[in-house]
Amino acid sequence: MIPGDFIPKPTKKKLFILGFLGIGSLAGATLAVGLVVLVISAWLGLPLNVFGFNEGPTQPIAFPHTTHVQDIGLDCTFCHRNVTEGQAASIPAVGLCMTCHTTIGHDKPEVEKLLSFHKAGRPIDWVRVHRVPDHVRFVHEPHIRHFSEKNNVNPSGTCQLCHGDVGSMTKVSQVKPLKMGDCIDCHRDNDAPSDCSTCHY
Ligand code: HEC
Ligand code: HEC
Ligand code: HEC
Ligand code: HEC
Ligand code: HEC
């Protein structure tokens, strides 16, 4: 005789309740995990990147860093020309894009948009992703110089310290908080000046 035969078969009602409990606890567990992730990321001060909430603003043209950095292998400094010289990294003007796009990619809708900006002689109003408040002074040049010497990389190899792996982003988003504490921690670690007037006007 099979021992199982002694166990009474569950009624339909019991099955229904068990199934309901199963789904309920699964949903509960998912919610709990979600909450824990939220609390931890808030606690670490990280911008919440988990469900794509922090995917960065939509730009007037969907400009993919992936295509230009990973596929064609352009240096960051090819486009962000001021980054090794001054305060702002600078975003390239339409004219620089046109060195390639007078001929390349005309079958792509996003390149068509670029062509219409060029034809109209209009600049593209890119939406800023990273911005420190007005009372803060940030200068790219000393950072690029310091870390390309220290880590023995070319200038474009320093950007990821603060911006993450932009070359793999189809849409740029901020991945580091870049709050005062982050600035000061790194300044202390590198014997860089950290009195208030270094960073505040
Ligand atoms: C072909 C030109 C080009 C190259 C090469 C390029 N970028 Fe950009 N980058 C742009 C344009 C255009 C924008 C503005 C649109 C956007 O945010 O996607 C931009 C935006 C950015 C931003 C956001 C700026 C803000 O508003 O805060 C960062 C950071 C950045 N680039 C870093 C990099 C890094 C790092 C590299 C190299 C790995 C790189 N870029 C290579 C053209 C380029
Ligand atoms: C050194 C050459 C070069 C420069 C400079 C350049 N691009 Fe491109 N871009 C390319 C190539 C190559 C492609 C891929 C075209 C294809 O797949 O047909 C491309 C693709 C694109 C696409 C289409 C992506 C897609 O798949 O939909 C957009 C949009 C674009 N570029 C915008 C820009 C903008 C804006 C600038 C200036 C900030 C710029 N490009 C500067 C070479 C360049
Ligand atoms: C030490 C941290 C740090 C490093 C390293 C760094 N950035 Fe930045 N970047 C910032 C901060 C902070 C801002 C916001 C500055 C502001 O609001 O004035 C910024 C802003 C930008 C912007 C948008 C505004 C602008 O300046 O034009 C671009 C583009 C950019 N960075 C590109 C780069 C590139 C390319 C590199 C590498 C060559 C790089 N950054 C290296 C911290 C850094
Ligand atoms: C990854 C490390 C790192 C981070 C993050 C960082 N810095 Fe720096 N910063 C340095 C180093 C190193 C120097 C000194 C460079 C040199 O001149 O050799 C420096 C220099 C500076 C200077 C120039 C000081 C002077 O007068 O010579 C300013 C201004 C500055 N940082 C502001 C900031 C601000 C604001 C932030 C945050 C938004 C920031 N830094 C984030 C490492 C960092
Ligand atoms: C290495 C750069 C750096 C240094 C040094 C620095 N700060 Fe800041 N500070 C920042 C940045 C970046 C912000 C804006 C981001 C933030 O609010 O954390 C900021 C924000 C602030 C704010 C505004 C906070 C708020 O909630 O709006 C005050 C006040 C301030 N700093 C005071 C100081 C004082 C006082 C000192 C000297 C003891 C100092 N900071 C040194 C980078 C710096």
C-alpha cells in the first residue's frame, strides 16, 4: 500500500487558500526586498538607480555615448575640449558633430534632428546632468591633471572617478552623489586643500 493514500486529499477550498497564501507571501517578500534596497540606498546617499528612476534627463537629441566612445573609440577630450584647460568640461557645438555627420548616419531619425539644428543654425539646448550649487567652485583642470599623472592614464581615463562609465551609457545619468562630504573625503586622501575657501566663493 502507498503511504500517501492515508493522507486526506486537500479540499478545493484549502487549495485555494494555500495558493492565495503563496502568492501573498511572494508579493510580501518582493515588497520587503524593495524597501530594504530603498532604505539602504537612501542611507548611503546614493541616487536611486535600481528601477531606472535615476536614468537621467531626456535630451533634445538622443545622443548615445556608447556609439561614439565604445564603437568608434573617440576620447572624451575629443568632444569635451575644455576639460583639461579650465573650469567647465564644455559640451561640443553642433559644428563639431558635423565634421562626421555631414555624411554619416542620415538614415537615423536622431541624426536627422541634428541636421535640422545645423540647418537652422540653432544651438542644441542640452539638459544639464551634473551641477554643483552656485556657492560652490569646481574646476576640472587640476583634477584631470592630478589623476592622470597619479594613475598614469590619459586625461579621458580620469573621468570615471566622478562620472562612472559614461562610455557605456546610452543616456548620461549622475552615478555619484558629489556632495560636500565626497569632495572633502577625496581631498583629504590626496593632500589636496580642504579649507572652506577652496570650494566656496
Ligand atoms: C562625440 C562627442 C562626445 C564624446 C566623444 C563624449 N561626449 Fe560626453 N557628452 C557629449 C554631448 C553632446 C553631451 C550632452 C548630451 C548628453 O548629456 O548626453 C555629453 C554629456 C556628457 C556628460 C554630462 C554633462 C552634464 O550635463 O552633466 C558627461 C559627464 C560626459 N558627457 C562625459 C563624457 C565622458 C567621460 C566621455 C568619455 C568616456 C565622453 N563624455 C565622451 C558629447 C560627447
Ligand atoms: C568622429 C565622428 C563623429 C562625431 C564627431 C560625431 N558622431 Fe555621431 N555618430 C558617428 C557614427 C560613426 C555613428 C554611427 C552611425 C551609424 O550607425 O550609421 C554616429 C551615430 C550618431 C547618432 C545615431 C545613434 C543611433 O543609433 O540612433 C546620433 C544621434 C549622433 N551620432 C549624434 C551626434 C552628435 C550630437 C554629435 C556631436 C556632439 C556627434 N554625433 C558627433 C560619428 C560621429
Ligand atoms: C573630481 C571629480 C570629477 C572628475 C574627475 C571629472 N568631473 Fe566632470 N564634473 C564634475 C562635477 C562636480 C561637475 C559639475 C560642475 C559644475 O556644476 O560646475 C562636472 C560636470 C561635467 C560636465 C558638464 C558641465 C561642464 O563642465 O561642461 C561635463 C561635460 C563633464 N563634467 C565631463 C567630464 C569629463 C569628460 C571628465 C574627464 C576628462 C570629467 N568630467 C572629470 C566632477 C568631475
Ligand atoms: C576623486 C578625488 C576628488 C574629488 C571627488 C574631488 N576632488 Fe577636488 N581636488 C582633488 C585633488 C587631488 C586636487 C588637487 C589637484 C592638484 O592641484 O594637484 C583637487 C583640487 C580642487 C580644487 C582646486 C584647489 C586649488 O585651488 O588648487 C578645487 C576648487 C576643488 N578640487 C573642488 C572640488 C569640489 C567642489 C569637489 C566636489 C564636487 C571636488 N573637488 C571633488 C581631488 C578630488
Ligand atoms: C572640497 C570642496 C569643499 C570644501 C573644502 C568645503 N565644501 Fe562646503 N560644499 C561643497 C559642495 C560640493 C557643496 C554642495 C553639495 C552639498 O550640499 O553637499 C557644499 C555645500 C555647503 C553648504 C550648504 C549646505 C546645504 O545644505 O545647502 C555649506 C553651508 C557649506 N558647504 C559650508 C562649508 C564650510 C563651512 C566649509 C569649511 C569648513 C566647507 N563647506 C568646505 C564642497 C566643499
